[in-house]
Amino acid sequence: MNQGTHPEEMPAEVLDDVASVVGAEVTLLSRLTGGVNGGAMRVQLAGGAPAVLKAVPRAHPGHLDETLRAQRVVEHMRRHGYPTPAWLAVGATATHVWHLMDFVDAAPARELTPSLVEQLMEIIELQAGQAFEPYDHWSYAWRVATGRDSAAAGQVLDEAPEHSLLRQAISRLSGHSSEVSALVERLRLVCADVPPPRDAPDMVHADLATPGNILVHDGVVVAVVDIGNAGSGTRAIDLTALVWYTFQDPLLDDVRRQLWTRILDLVGREGAAVLTAAHILHMLEIPVRDGRHDVVPGVVERGHRALDELHARR
């Protein structure tokens, strides 16, 4: 995590709560660059080393519990050599949920290169068999891709509030335009007969393709951050997100072929179709939600291209 920009305001009650939990005064130093959600601040603990404080507004009543779940995932994965910084403390005020983690002296990647993608593929292998918390991204991806409810398929699963809201938003995408509607229909048809996944063996980071979440020193990935949405499922979910990213640069075409091969080895053609469809739908929902309608045609084109490539790998 590099030095970032000048400090910005953070609620005083958050700093007071952090200080009470860690037993030391907390001084804001700078906002850190990278990431898309903001809120990460480099801080100094009195008598200690620099650390990173991330505070976000409470989104729902279970927000603190979800952050504590993420902390347990971090502790579990670090014991297995996963390169994510240690979380030092977690807490909440009436308005915010926060966590404090080790500071890593490295810069967020500006973009993913073939070398970085290959390194991330190796890191993702550390997630194999490490499902630790019942926060199933795989079943969620199936629900998104098929438009079906787990209960109707004989499954009863808890769903995070944000997942429920996202599925509702995705269900309305077809109303955006005829082009979006055609892509959504194609995605639904590809996944129509795929049964729900039976198990969730791996840890899933769920945001490993965002360059700002990859901390790099001298071309080497030294840490991955923004692990707050981590859960269980298949590690092919993170590989699928990398596939989507590789369409941005022709220099990544070769590594994309490696990614497709690994995904198909892990989950087969039907599983790959579900994960690809779910990711495309999420990538469509973001610009539609934000009103960036000029971006939507490019997402639609990339979505068809991804499906075409997967179909061609027979």
C-alpha cells in the first residue's frame, strides 16, 4: 500500500472506537490509493507501526457480523500461506463498520500484466479446499445466472442483503435495451438446464481481478487486499473474473487461454457457463445502475465475445 494522498475526514467517533479497541491513540496520515470503494486510510498507532484503517457506513444490521466473518477468513487463509495482510482489529460505531490491518509497503497494480495474472493464478490455487465460512458465492452465481431461486431447486440458503438486492437489480436488466435483453436471454438459455452446485470446497476472494486490490513490489505480487466479501465456493469464480479483465488488452489473450483451460478443468463446461454468465450480468448491472449508458454497448459486446470463446472450446 503506497503512501496515498492527503488525509481526509473520518468520523471522530470511529477513531475513538479504534483507539478504545486497540488501546492506543490513532493518528490519520493519508488516504491510500487503489481500490474502488475508498475509505482506506494509512494511520499511525501510538508506539506502534503504521497500519491501514478502513471504515464504511453501516449498510444493514448484519454488517458487523459480515466483517467479523471476513476477519476469520483472513486468519484462516494466512495460516495457509495466503498473502493477505493480517487484520489487527474489527469494530463498529452506530454509523460505521471498520477494520484495522497491517500496512504493506507496496503499490497497487495499475493494470494486470500477463506476469501478474499468472502470479494470481498461483495465488488462487492456495484457495483450493479452504472453504471456511458458509458464505456461498457459487450457489449465488447459479441463482444470478439462471434467474432461479435456490428453494425451488431444493436448496435453502441464507443470502446476504446485498446479494438479494443485486439479484433483484439484475432481474430488471432486460428492460434497459433490446441489445441488453438479447444478451440476457442468451445467458439464461446457456444456463437453463444447469443444476445447482452441490458443494463449495474452496475459498473465494470475489474481487481479485481489480488491479487496485493487488499490491506489487518490483513486479511481484506481495499482497491481495479488499477481502471483505470473501467466502466459499469454487476458486474458478476468481479465475472467471480474471478472464473478463483480460479482454481489455490483446497482450493478455494468451493468458486468457490458460484461464479458460483451468476453469474448465475445475468446473466443466456447465459450471464455466454459469460463472461466466453471472459475471457478465454483474458487469452489466454496474453501468446500468450508475447511469453510464455509453459503457453498456461495450459490455454487451464483450459478453457475447466471452460466450463465443467458451462455446468454441469444445
